[in-house]
Amino acid sequence: MIYTVTFNPSIDYIVRLEKFSLGAINRVNYEQVLSGGKGVNVSIVLRNLGHDTTAKGFVAGFTGTEICRQLDEIGAKHSFVILPKGFSRINVKIESEIETEINGQGPNIPEKYIDEFLHHIGKDLIEGDIIVIAGSIPNTLPSDMYEKLLMNVPEGVKIVVDAEKELLLKCLRFKPFLIKPNNYELGAMFGVHIKRNDTEKIAEYAKKLQEMGALNVLVSLAGNGAILIDETGQIHNAKPPQGKIVNTVGAGDSMVAGFLAGYIESEGNYNSAFRMGLAAGAASAFSENLATRAEIETVLEMMEQ
């Protein structure tokens, strides 16, 4: 089983309008309500690819109910801790001349519910499972929540981490199977600026993260594709095919889901995993919603031409 953890899942309210005027009434010409949060996105794409997955984390209120309903709708399992007060956050994404995001805070999470969550992590996971921990930590959780979680993960479980700077660095001592920074996040961890097209520098710093504990480092590069330094030291580097960018929300999460699906389906072939990850990320960016298997396979075919 592949488990995903999202500490602060959301309902994403996405609107589009020709012009956004501050301080005035704005009328949208497109709107969509989607469940979100990085781990939730990974679960959705994995389910779209036909893989069993269980989403974990914390939900509350009417928005938490809707997150669960949307996962049920596609057959994605979930085992959230349900909080008695508050509501899961609402993120507003305004797509106009420039993109604007307003992210909600999320519910308060009392300590006893943190303990309940950690107890279930230790009880539910078994050797051979995969756990994906992704996204930021809300201010209602301790700053070392990633580490608390990983200390409860049994041996033999593959750990995947998609987080920024200190959150990610503190996880390296747990020898994660895969980490996925983008080029900016990679540079921030070492206090340097890394451009998307600087393959040599990306590989140099990705290898430093391997020396610090990561087995495989997948660096996403937006339109420049991605670079994978696998545990054997081999470098995989490719760009996605050309396509119209419709929605970049969840593209990086889709890459993680595609990589894991490709790794499982190829029985551990890193090149296949890398290509599936790249195709999944691009397919989601080309789509209104997170990519389906058909959309991902279409991109894969384009990459092979």
C-alpha cells in the first residue's frame, strides 16, 4: 500500500477572470472546487493510475467532509484523523493577468489528535509499504512533526519526502527512498542560486543530498523537465514534450505519483520511473484537473516520438 500524508489538506477554489480589479466587484467566467494538498494530490494521481493508496492527515468541518467525498468519488481510500472543531482550510486561486493565491490557515490540532495520528502510522504501516510525506506544517503542529512521524514508521517502509528546506533536510537521517525538491528549493538548502538549465550544478547538489542520506533525488525543473540522480549514481535528464500549460497546481505532486507508479510497474527500473514521473507532471500541467492514466500515456507516447 502507498500511504500519503497531508497535514493541512484543503479545498481549492479556483477562479478565472479576464481582469482582476483590487477593491472592486469581480465576476468570474470559470470556477472549480477541488480537494487539494500535496499528499492528497499524490493519492488522486496514483488512483487515476490504478494504484491503491490511502490518504492520511487531519480534516475538519464541512470542507473536510468534501475532501473525503471527492476521494471516495474516485475510489481513493482515506484514513484521516477527524477533528471536532474548525474546518479544513480553503485556498483561493485567482487566475487572471497574474496569478494570485490566498491560502487558508486550517483547524487547530490538539495534542491528543496528534498522538492518535502517530499511533495509527505505527500500527497501519508494514514492511514493503511506501509512505509519501508532502507539504508544509501548519502552525498548529510542532515544527518537528515530520521527524515525529518518521520515528513511528516501521523498518522496511520506503519513505518519500516532498518538502522545503529545513523540513526536508531534517528527514535525511531517516534515509528516504526518494526526495523531490525543485531547483529553487535545492539551491535554498545550500544557500546558492541554481538555474533550471544548469544540469551540472543540479547534479552536484543533488549528490550532496545523497551523501546526507537520500537514496534517490528527483529535481523538478518546471518547463525544463526534471533530473533524477538514482541510488546507483546514474543521471536521468529529460524535458517534457511541448504543450499548452493549463494549470500548474499539482504538477510536482503528479510527478511524485507517476514516479512511484512507474517504479512499481517496471519492478524497480529507475529510467521507467523517471519517464512516468515526467509524463505525469506534464500531463497534469496540460489539463484542467490532475492527470488521468490516458492523459499520462499520451504524453509518454509523445516523449518517445
